Amino acid sequence: MILRDEHKDVCRQRRDREKAQRMASIVEAAKKVFGTKGYLKATMDEIALAAEVTKPTIYLYFKAKDDLFFSLMLPLIDDIRAELQKVESHLRAGKIRDGAGLITAIFNAFYAAYEHWPETFRIIQLFQQQGLMGELRPEVRSALNDRGRANFHLCRQLLATGMELGLIRKVNVYEMADVVWGVLVGIIQLEDAKFYDRKDKRTTENTLRLAEKLIAEAMTIKTRGKRK
């Protein structure tokens, strides 16, 4: 009886691994198709071909194309939250001691997520630029919006805490969070457009560091040293 139960567990674990692997391959195929065809023009047939599975197989795991899109976006959105939570932890622990350090940490959090998921980042930005959120089912759109809002809420909290601690100037945190995100997204899109045939990471990173420095200098509260 014990051996039979153990055998069932082993078989179940194997099926779970195979299911996870198949889902991962389908999501990876969707990333490639969305990246080359765009969301609207991408079809489930093309995704099935890229994943080397049948279309009915895809529907065993994903009810519709927007469910696939949601699964593709989740790692990027969750990664941004995880990076911002690290900044929050460092700020609470007193490891971030000035405004420049806080602005740099927030920039690094967003940029780290981009570095982890560059293709996904470009897909979601193009998707938003084209105003395609209305193409998603209401429940999928709501889930994406909720997760995105949670990240921006955390970013605004970090900025508000920095203001309370006297690290950065007091401004509207909603607008400031949009400035940081907008600058990062805009620079990445600009550099991608300039170097469409090759992703020049060095140029993109250098431009972002300059933008980060300028914002940090503008936002940091300068402390005057005592005269001797």
C-alpha cells in the first residue's frame, strides 16, 4: 500500500513538472510571437506552432490569448514589486542615507526588472502605447491594473518616506513617481528606436544614469556643513 501511494506521488510529481514545462514553453512562444507580430496580429495558431504543440493543447492551459498575455506580463510586474520591496527594506534599515541614494535605488529597481525581462518590457510598453488595454477581457485588464497600481503605490510610498525623512524635496508623489517611470520608459524606447538593429545596452544605461543624476540633484535636499 505504501509503495502504491509512493508510486502515485512520483507519477503526480512528474505530471506536474511536465505541465509546468509545457506552460513555460507556450508562454515563451507567445513572447516571441507578440514581440514580432504585435498583440492584435498574433494568433493562437502561430503561438502553437512556435511552441510545437497543437492549439487545443494551449487551450488546456490558457482560456484565451489575453490569459497568455497576462501570464507573460506577471514575471515583469512581480519583479518590479520585489525590487521596490528591497528598496523599502533598505530605507527602513537606514541603509539609504541621502536623497541621491534613494532616487538611485528606485531607478535601479525599475532598471533591474527591465534587464531581467527586456523583451517583455518592450512588449507591454508597445501594448500600452497602442491603447490595447481595451482588447483584454475585463477580469484580465482589472488584474493587470491592480498589480500595476500596487507597484506605483509602493514607489509613491518610498518617495513619501524620503520626504518625511528630509532626504528629498517635498513634491507631489503621484507626479514624481510618474516622472521617474516616464523618464526610464522614454529613454529605453528612444534608445531602442535609435539602435533598432542592435540593442546598445551601454548607451541606454549611460543615458539613464545621466537622467538619474539630474533628477537626484534636483530632488536632494542639500545639508550645509557647520563652519569651523
